[in-house]
Amino acid sequence: MPFIPHTEEDIEAMLGEIGVGSIDELFDEIPQALRIDDLDGVPIALSEQQVSRLMRSRAEQDRGALCFIGAGAYEHHVPSVVWDITTRGEFYSAYTPYQAEASQGTLQTIYEYQTMMTSLTGMDVSNASLYDGASSLAEAALMSVRANRKSKSRRILLAAGVNHLYEKVATAIAGSQGLTFERLPLDTRTGTSDLNSLEDDDDAPVAVVVQMPSYLGTYEEVDKLTDWAHEKGALVIAIVNPTALAVLKAPGDWGTSGADIACGEGQPLGIPLSSGGPFFGIMACKQDIVRQMPGRIVGRTTDLDGNPGFTLTLQAREQHIRRSKATSNICTNQGLMVTAATIYMALLGPEGLRRVALSSQQQTAKLVARLATIDGVEPAFPTPHFHEAVIRLDRPVRPVLEALAKRDVLGGYDLSRDFPELGDTLLVCATETKTDEDLEAYANALQAVMSA
Amino acid sequence: MSELPGDLKYTNEHEWLRQEEDGTVTIGITDHAQSALGDLVYVELPEIGQEVESGGEMAVVESVKAASDVYAPISGEVVEVNEELSDDPEKINADPYGDGWIVRMRPTGDDGDTMSPDEYQAFLDELED
């Protein structure tokens, strides 16, 4: 049943009133070449009952397996109170509400979220969130071009450890606006960016992007990269993992003057993996470029009676006011995910988040040490890592992962496609959710697969 | 409505131009424009040395209500910008024809279409009707 309240008669009457022959005529201004006549590849509609059954059977595929895959989305313990509060009727909306100021509680939650994000990133201002980590990089790249008007370059230089998926998404979103993305070579001995090539880089990029910890779990030389970029007149974009920020130096403190923009994936803050989403994107920046930041921002103010209140602010940057000149076509945020993240952070506090970070790092270190005792398995780098690390096998990774999956172990992420220079490697992750018994179960399964 | 300064030229985009003795032209927005925009909170200035074409975007003025482009009334090179507006955009509200100037340009081509004070006053009167 279509949930459209207009009858055929209603539609005829409305079209007649405005003197238009058909609904299609209302879209006349869209050139024919840009229209799609049919939706090839979109299957026919299913009934509610069929959809429920399909979704249940898909969800069941997730059940039972021990997950050691990180690669951008991380399994953390989410206290049940997080989603208990988040799904209350007062909060349960996906977006910033219309007539936002009528929803003071929602605005206050977003304001608290922004405050927490600026505290974690060491930045001056945070927006109310973006769609996800990958699109947050695209928005940060576009923002850096607007903010760095002295630079004529449209080249964005990525550190070697930037998530390849983020690069693809950023290219898809920002490529048509003339931005190009290049990557520093990877030092295959350390798993970090090879900084020697910076010496020869005469052509200054408009921005340098550093992911910390890197996609490979390693620690980039953020101070050096930041100072090099600023010396060249480039802005610095930090891709962060919010859990790691509980123990690592905040991007605002990188190098002599700090990164200019921090972005990243907010999922680790209380959002379940849910087979890939919905997640939310983080974005924060320095005060001097706040007007180039996309997305909504909530500010604190006082009303006519002098009482404190919350309001959307700097809206002139946004699409509903600035139209085609807006900083972005993003006019909303991931409100529900941000509500969960805010409650998660409030529950854990700085000390709790720090314990999650340290425990995750320790479990991964233990896992790597245990796996390295198996023949044909060794750590790829001697360098320190956060809660993810690269393991080298003496054989192709994919069949091994498939055999592990049959034993209900999701053994990690196959790096051979994104980082072919590393050979047969996989990225493994253990968070605080993995007990020592879980690590042992993985090691036993891998042992069995490798000796089969 | 305040008196229009007699030594300026005006455009139908509500900008004013003052021919300086050194050949440059100072440009700002008119009292009518600032009053229509309301309290200004931010001005985005062009880079010094930037070449702008007549009719092209030159600056952005943002008020609590709206953000509007300021179009270059003439073609030329930006030789000076009013840096004080970065910290103090309301100077445009307080003194649009004086401290609230926006850019100084060295013209590179013909003058664009401008109006005398009387013509601009007539243009404003027509808008109000």
C-alpha cells in the first residue's frame, strides 16, 4: 500500500488548478539526458512480511561469529542504557528537527556532543556531525580548498595510511569539483608514510591528510607531517579514531600549530556494527575557518528573558539560506547516532574511554603475539600499533579467511587489494570485547587452518 | 533615507564607487544595501592581487538574515582590502560610505554601468513604489 494520501482526483484537481497537464511536466526543467526512465537493477517491491523475513535471514548471518575485523568499523561494548535512552520518544528522530529551537533537549544534546568532540580533538569548533567517516574526508577536503584561498592547488596529499575506501568516496564526491588525491608511498618496513619523498615535493598541495592511527593501526609522524604541510602553505586534515583520542595527542596539538580540521568515523562511540551502518561522521576545526565548515552547528545563547537556551547558528553557510553557494549540500546530521554517542561518552567519561582504548590496544598486542607463535604467521611491522595490526602469512590470505569463517571466526581484513606492496597480509583487530579465551579460540582456529 | 554622497557613482546592485586620485577605485555597498541586509556579522574579502571581472563575485557579506555576494562593478585587480572588516564587519552598517569600504581596485577595462547620485536616488524611489 503506497503511503500517499492524494487520490487520482486530488492530483487531477491540483494539476488543473495550476494549469499543468501531468506530474511529469513539473520536472520539465531537468534535461532529458539527466533523467532515468526505469530503475534497472532495482528489484520489484516486496511486502512487509517478505521484507521482515529477508532482513531476519540476513541478520542471522551475523550471528555467532567471533569478529576480529576492524578496518574502519570497530566492535566495542555498548552499555544497554545507551540505546535505552536514545530510543526514547523524545530523542527518536534521525535528523536535526525542523523548527529546531522548539526541541531544546535535542539541541542541548548536540551542543554537549560538540563540546565533547572539541575536547577530544583539541579543536575550537565541532559541527553536529556528518553522514560517515568517508564522506567526512570528502567534506574536509572541499572545506580545505575554500579555507586555503592563498593556495592555487587542488591537490590533496594523503598520508600512506589513509583508508582507501575514504579516498574512493572523497574522489567520487570531490573529484568532479577538480580535486585530485595523491598518496605518499608506504614504508613497508614500518607501516607508516615514507617521509623521504616529501623532500622532492616542490609543488605544494592545498591540504595534507593524516590518518592517526593509520588504517594499518600504526602511528604516523604527525608532528613532522603537520609542520611540513604548514611550511608549504597547506592545511592539515586529521582523520581520527575517537577511541584512540582518549590516549593519543589531540590533532589540535600536532606539530607547532596543530591540525586545521579533524574528521573521521564516529561509530566506535556506542554505535553497533549493524552490518555497516548507519554510522556518523565527525568534523571539527579551528576557529579561523569555521565559516567554511559544512553542516549544522548548535550554539548556546540567552533568550529574551535572559535564560540560557540553544539555537542553530552560522546558518548563512547552509543550503537553505546560501542556496548553490552553500559550503555543502549537507543540511542535516546523523542526529540519532550522535545522541547515542553523546550518551556513550557521558557514561564512560574520559577515564572510561581511556580504559576502552588501552584494553583494546592490549588485547590486540596479545593477539598478535599469540598468532605469531603459529608457523607461517608473523607480524608485518616491528613498530608500535593501536588496536589494529598487520599480520603476514606465508600464503594467500583469502582462502585462509574463508576457512576461518567456516569455524565462526572472522579473522581480519585481507589487505592484498588495497596494499599489494605488503604481500599476503591481513589486518586484525581485537577490542575490549575480546576475552583471552576469544584470542585463544582465534589462534586455535588459525593453527588448524594453517596446518590443514 | 540618508543623503547620498555626491562624489560617488552607484550601481543597480547597490554598490558605490569612488574614483581616487591615484587611479584606483574604492568600492563599498550603499546605505540602502546595508539597511536591507541588517546587522552584518561577517565579510569575506578577496585576496590582494586577485583579478576580478565586472559582474564577477568580489566579496561576500553575511548578516544574521542572509549571505549575499558582492559583485565587482568594474573589471580590475584588487590592490587593497579593508582588513578591519574581518574583526569589525558592522563598520559597514555604521559607516557604509566611509570606514565600511570593502575593496580598492585598479581598473583594467572600461567602466561598468554606473549611475549618478540622482539616478541612483530615482532607482531607489522606483524600488520603493
